[in-house]
Amino acid sequence: MKIYGDLLSALRSEFNEKERVVLTHIQVRINVPFDRLKSYITELRELGFIEDETSLKLTEKGKQYLREYEKILDFMKRMGLTYQ
Amino acid sequence: MSANMYPTERMIVEAVATILCFVIVRFMAKPYKLTREGSYLGLPLGFAFLGISNALAALAYSPLGFDPKLMWLPQLTRTFAFVFLAVTYLFSNRKSKSSKLLGETTISLLIIAVAISFLLAFVAPQFAFEGYSQANVYLRIFNVICLAYIAIYTLRSHVKNLDPTTLWVPFGFIFLAIGQYTLLFWYIDSSFSAFVGSLVTTFVGLAIFLFVSYRTFYSSDKERG
């Protein structure tokens, strides 16, 4: 799902800027209701993309997914497609 | 009729174009494979139809051949391919639930394309055969319109965010459009130069898509900046 890529990207950006991730900041970045954000985070953990729901640190699998996802966004941009 | 000229050359060209199209499809399917987003289905389906169209044309011109009454099938499939691509671009910038809408539209188009092909192939083949000569010209004009729309769309997209990496794709579609346009001339006046021109421009167009896909998915992170 596209939202997983957006969420992982937001988590990585938060980690790059701060020591701790604040969920409300993530919520603003990806623009989803808080309860849905929580369920997406649970799904990310179940998929093995993050270590746990507290630290929210990306696993190697999560980083790999994010790299692939960024390639896809780059590809869509090169193809002239911009989905809103 | 010019459509039956140079059968061996056409068979080879169509076979190579089929291979190129399916290699491109392999790249174009990556976004859908990773995200399962319906909106990412348009591009691979478009190029898959283009590949099927080339494969059918290669078969038609091969010694095996198929019933001349089915000669319209590659042309119709090619038109479906360009419609898929045009619809993908048409809906890609629509706000509010565009992703879901595009996914549903793509699936609907797929059903319509398969249903029309089935009806013309098995229920009323005579109808398709009789109208083929005229339809061929109109379908090619329609193809050029679809490709021109996509080329303009992608050029505008490039102008909005000037980035050298987005410049290639508009040219890819422009070359495909020129390929269709020159095929139209070939069909009308049997000009050999139009035939060669259409082949060259179509291959250049496909090569551009292959190059863009390869650069995106296999260039190093350093190159990607």
C-alpha cells in the first residue's frame, strides 16, 4: 500500500530531525486521522517494517521497502505522472 | 494493400517490438507489485496491450499467419493500449479519491476491451473484417490523438517542474505518435520511406521508455542524488 511508503518516509524524516518521534507530527505529515495512523503503525510492525510500536525505528526490511518506494515515486515523476 | 507489404520485415520488427514492450512492462509493473495501488495499473496494462498488439501483428505476418479476417485484431489492441495510457494520464492529476477512481476506470476499460475483442473475434468477425480498411485509418488517427494528448500532458508536467530526468518521456510519446502518423501515410500511399520512418520512430520511442525505466530502477543511489 502507498500509505506504508508515505508513513515510513515520514518516520525516517522525523528520526533525521529529532531524537524521538512524535506521532502527532507524523499525523500532520501524512494527513490521516490518529486512530487510522495507529492501525497503520500496527500493520507496519506486523509486516516487520518497524522494530516496535514505541520506538518506531525502521528495520532493515522497512528501509529496503522505503528505498524501493522512493524509486517508484522517482519513476512516476520521470513518467510525468503526479498522483495527488 | 500496403498493409500486406514487406511481411518478413514486419514480422521481425513486430517480434522485436513485442520483446521490448514486455521488458518495459516488467519495469512498469514494479510500482503496482510493491504498493498494490490500482492507479499504478494503467501504465503496465497499456504497454502490455501494446506488446500483445505487436505479438499478434508478428503472428499475422509470419508464415503461420492467421485468418485474414482477424487482421483488425492487432490494430484494435494497439488502440486499447493507447487508450489505457491516455486514461492513466487523464486521471492522474484529479484530486479526491483519484487513485481509487483511476483503478476502477482501468479495470472497467480492461473489461470493455476484452468484451469488444471477444465479440468482434467470435460473434461477428465478418463485421470487423468488412470495416477493417476504413477503421484502420480512423483508429490510427485516434491513436495519434491519444499519444499527442499524453505528449502534451507530460511536456506540461516537465515545464511545471523543470528537471532533466522528466524530459525523456514526452519525447518517447512524441516518437510513438510520429510512428503512428507515418504508418498512416504508409497505409495510404505505400511509401517505403514512411514504412521505415514509422519503424525507426516507434523503436526510438520504446527505447526511450526502456532507458528511463532502467535508469530509475538500476542506477546507483549516488547517481540518483
